[in-house]
Amino acid sequence: MKITIRMVLLTLTLLGSYLTGQAQTPKIEQHGWKLVFVTYKDEKTSTQGDDKQYGDPSVALFVKDFPYEDGKEYPKLLVRYLSEDIGGDDKQPRVRKTLDEFDCPRRLQRTIRWFWSDNREENRKKISEITEWDEVPPDTPVEAVYKYACRNWWASPKK
């Protein structure tokens, strides 16, 4: 009897590892988007411990590289915000995605274009003249995006 149970468990383990290797790439990643940050409803964000939505994702940030010339410009990313409160009852347009730029050595970030849910785009005027940058605070979603944007900068030889 012990041999049969062991054989069944071994077979299930091998089958599970085979099926795990067969997992498909999510469609959003097939188009160049990478998940860099997600928060879940937990004890702090759920109203009750037995909340039906406990453990569900509440906010996710996906990023996609935006072309730039290394050494002449700062790294840029398209940042896509997926949140459960998008499409709320207030009918106000919400930011769907942004184009962000990162100054890796100084640990700074700025948004240079907004894409709104009502299909409107908003650009900063004369990007080269804008000197406003925001610091990247530690342990925040912005830091996760910053780390992804600057991943190649840290690996490349310093200029």
C-alpha cells in the first residue's frame, strides 16, 4: 500500500512540474508589457477578515520600454495603471498610462505625457526646458518602476 501511495504522489509531482513548464505567457506580456508592481487586498485594505475580495489584486503597474538614445537621453517607460477603481461612478476621466522619464544616477523621475481614459493626451511643453524632477521615494510603486527603468543603466559602464 505504501508503494502505491508513493507512486501516485511521485506521478502527480512529475505531472505538475511538466504542466508548470507548459504555462503560456500572459497576453499582455506578449506585447512587451512587464508587470513590475502589484498590491493585494490584505488586513489593512479589506474591511473585514472574511471579505470575499481578500487577497485580490487592487493595483497593478505594467511597464513597456520607450525608445531613447543611451547617453543622450534618460530612460523612458510607458507605465500602465490597472486599478479596481478605474471606471468608477464619478465619470471623471482617469489616467490610463503615462510616459515617465528617469534620471538614474540622481534617483529622480518625471512624467512627460499623460494618456487619459477619454482618449485625450496631455504633453509637457518643451521637455528640454523643464527642470522639475521628483525624488523616487523608497518602498513605493514608483521605486519598482524606477528600478526597472534603470536596470540597464546600472549594468552599463559609467560614462
